Amino acid sequence: MPDAVPQRLVYLGPEGTFAEQALRTLPVSATASVAPVRSVPEALDAVRAGTADAALVPLENSIGGAEGVTLDELANGDPLVIIREVVLAVDFVLGARPGTSLDAIITVAAHPNAARQCRGWLREHLPTATVVEVLSNGAAAVGAAQGEFDAAICAPIGAERHRLSVLAKEIADHADAMTRFALVSRPGPPPPPTGNDGTTLAVYIAHDRVGALLAVLTELAVRGVNLTRIESRPTGERLGRYAFFLDCSGHVAEARMGEALQGLRRVSSEVRFLGSYPRAASGFSPEDAASAPPGASDADFEASAAWLARLRSGSHS
């Protein structure tokens, strides 16, 4: 599937959320059918079942950290792969029905993460308002539009979709907060290397022993593969049994990444390949796309393989 253009897309709904806003930044969304679903498991199951070609789901937030449900779903069930990533600035707004003034707001609907990220602004500008937790940013906008709440903390697309007046913009306490989303599809040939790619893996330690995680990390380090993120999640089997999610710089088609994957396969009980894909330009600085360190380019690997072949053939030149 990754080598084909998805025609049926689903995303973590409801409408008017940051997930929809992120999906709309992808050119494919202009020609594909797009539909919201109720949860991350439902989105990924739709892809597995073939009723959707790809799903956009959240991976991590710069304030709240990794999305555990997404990681757990990718680690279990029929394999899925990431084919694109989207990094979106988290720009919360305060929306209300037209004609509502700031001093008239008594209740504010907000997803728990949104309320947490806007705590300082709420304390300063709406100190007496009651924050009511709802299931999503989209649900907050719907509640305000229907008069259930006086206002909502929501995404700009949610305020626009439900015709809310924006009383305040950029109300998050951390102006540079971002959320990273993944476009997930069924397995197939990965997108071709771009020179600025990422690879995501789920690695299971073979045994609980001293240096087990170090052995995993060494397979990457000795081949010049940069580890950009590591996250552990319990497997649910027993205490002490974890899967490690690794984000690495590079593409599976590159020699150093290929050798690293072979090494990980040897020292781990299981390695689940979760995709090689173009990095989102807004998510990383140019330094993150640095070239391979000395001795770790594809040419270096080819030269060393040729040298070994000559030794095995009896030639020492």
C-alpha cells in the first residue's frame, strides 16, 4: 500500500480536531475521501480490515509526551507501517458563540490535555470560570456551538467549522508546543529515500539481563545511526517485559540502517519494523538531517563488504 496513493483516509475524530487540521495539510487529502473515527484503535483497525487505505493518528506531543494508545496499537495486531509524518503547531484558541464576551464566560469546555496546556492563560484571564472536561477538542467546539458551554478551548479549524467567534488566539502556555502525527498504512514497499528520513521500530528485549538495552543501542551507535527518540511500553505479558520504541535517522534502504536492523534482529527476541518515511520539515532542524558520520556512508559499507569478499576469496590486496 505505501507505494500507492491512498484514496480512503480516516483520522482520529470528531471533526474539527487537530488531527483533521494535520490531515488537511497533506496534498492527498484534497482528492481522497476523508472520514473521522472515534478512537485510535478504530482508525487502525479500519486500515487492517481494508475499509480505509490509511489513517492519521497522533504519535507524540512536545508537552504531554508519547501517545501510549497509538504505540500499543502499532506494537500489536497485524503489522502496520508509517508512510508519512505530520508535525503540527498546537495553536489553541478560545471560541464562543457570536456575541459572547469574555467576562460573561462561566463554563469552558476543554479536553484534559488542552486544559492542562492552557492552565496559565485560564488562571490569568478566566480565574472564576469552571473548566469542564470533554472527550476531544472537536467535542468542546460542538458543546460551545450548541450552548452547552459558554466557551471552548479548541483548534482553529474547530472554531471555524462550528462558526464560533474566536475571543483569544494562541492561549497555550507553551507557544512552541507541537504534536506529531503519523499516516499509517498496511505493509508494502516504503516510500523511496529522500535524504531526510526517519525509521521507527518496536524492539523486544530477549532476556532481562544486564546490558540488554545497551546491546540494542550499540547496534545503532556502531553503525552511525542516530537515535532521535526512545520510549518504553509494557507488553502486558508480565512485570518487567517491555517493548522499546525507537525513532532513528535514516531509511531502511540505506546500508547502515539495513545492517543495524540485522544486528537488532540478532540480539532481540523480536523487531517490528514500523516504517521508513520522509520526516516532516517543520519537526526537525537542518542539523538533524546531517550526513552519515565517517565510516557509515553507503559507500563505506560497500567498500568494506568488497574488502571482506576479497579476503574470503584468498586475495589480500
